[in-house]
Amino acid sequence: MPEIPLVPVRWHFPARPASVRRARHAVAESLPHALRPLLRDDLVLLASELVTNAIRHGACGEDEDLIELVLWPADGHYWLAVSDTGTGTGKPVLAHPDSDSESGRGLLLVDCLATAWTVRPRPTRGTSVIAGLPLHQGG
């Protein structure tokens, strides 16, 4: 019999800066206790960076804009997807800011932390950034 996967955990937050803290807390608290020492800090940092980017670059600026987070285990990883409702055609890309830049390092952190990550358009509008952390060290 195949192993039945866990149901993904899903949240929706307003596309406002205060949601970054709420997203970090939600992700941290949703992890099983046994996995918190291994994954909590990195998943919280991923959530923080991706939600911040979605608010800054993906939200349309309307009061009803929501950022969606989905967290789930699969294939030996914990996956985090952060989606915005933006209508822009821009795709998040890795930047290489100089040492004087005050921003632009979010996806560099994602690239360093995640085993794998990608950017996907949503079926209707917006973008999802998906990143995975291995469930086991050396992963």
C-alpha cells in the first residue's frame, strides 16, 4: 500500500508588511515538533524572504490582495510555495547586488538555503515561488 501523504497546510495573508511576521509564525508552528530543530530556522527565513518579495513585487496594491503560502512534505523535502496575485509579467530572478545595496538579496538567500527552487506562473494570474528543504541533513 502506498504511503498516504500529509495534506498541505495553506494560509492566506493580506499583502501587507505585517503579514511577514504572521507568515513566519504560521510556518514555524505548523512543523511537527520532531522536525523543528532541523527545519524551523531555514523554513522561517524562506517564508520571510518569499512573502516579503511577493508583497513588494507581486501584489497589485489593492486592499483585497492576498499572499498564499502552502507548506507540505513530499519526496524527502519540506516544500514552501508563496504565491502572489500580481498581473505583471516579470519573473523573479537572482540579483547580484553590490555591497552598498540595501535590498536585492532575498532570492540569493533562497538559492543558498533551498535544495531546489523554481518560479511558476499561476493558472489565472500571479506567480508562485516554490522552494524545498531536505528532511535529512546532507540531503
